Amino acid sequence: MVAGDWYRYRSGPELAEMTTSTQRTCRQITALYDDDQPAAHALFTELLGSVGAGADFRPPLYLDYGSRLHVGANTFINADFLALGGGEITIGANVLVGPSARLYTPTHAVDVAERRAGFERVSPITIEDDVWLGGNVVVCPGVTIGAGSIIGAGSVVTKDVPAGVIAAGNPARVVREIGPGDRVGLGVV
């Protein structure tokens, strides 16, 4: 699976085995989590393409290609996270991912015959540092969300979002910039 190239996602045992294995590991992580968090975190780290120091999550997780997901340092992924498709997904450092977030990298063919034949292609998703995705956010294929931005709960992000803004809605649109007036005086630098 190369970004932009069409392929048949239902046409071979290799892709099916990759997704089955990844989904099995996700279930193991969920089963382990309550009784042995260090073991669950170790499996999480082994499953993903890369995991930064201090990254944390809450199960359940739903992935089909764990090796394509990269999570930065001190990022928190809340429960019921879903990342689909073989496209690269990069989540930067210090990102907050709300519950039931959905990240989709595949796009199916528009033509009915081609879609029926199982053609799709993937586009990467990039979530830069210090982003906050609210609960139930959907991020569509090929989207980049700029550093420090906030995506409101329930939003569907279909296009790139610049750095330092609040975006919300379906489709998500920039509501406003984040600025000095947003600081509430909690004594942090």
C-alpha cells in the first residue's frame, strides 16, 4: 500500500492476515489492561510503528494496520479509538485524542464497478504537536491538522486545518484563532 496508488484491499491473504493479527493484538491489549497495564503498554508499543516516551491510552483500541500508526511523546489516546486503512497516521507529541475518535486513511473508488471490485487507495493523516481532538471526531484521508489546534467534539475533518485555531462542525470549519486571551492564568509557562 503506497499512498495514492490504487490496490484491491480484499484480494489477497497477506492484507487479511495483517489486519487479523493486528485486531487480535488489540483484543489482547484490552483484555490485559485492567490487570496488567505494563504488559498492555508493552503490546501497544510493539504493535505501533513508533511510540514516544510517556504516550498513554485507554482501551479499547481498534486498528487494522498498527505498524502504520506513529504516536508522539506524552500523547494521550482516550477509549474507543479507531484508526483504519493502510495509510500512515502520524500523531505528534502532547496530543489529546478524545474518546471515540476515528481516523480513516482509505478512499474507495467512486465508479460502482471499480468499487465493487474492491479498489481503494490510502492517503496519510498528520496530526501535529499539541492538538486536541474532542470526542467523536472523524479525520478523513489526507488531512493535516496544524500544531496547537483544537477540533470540537463531533466534528468531521475533511480538509487541512491550520495551526493555532479552533475548528468545529460537519464539515469542520475554522471558528477562530487561539490567542493570548485564551490563557486563564493557571501559572504554567
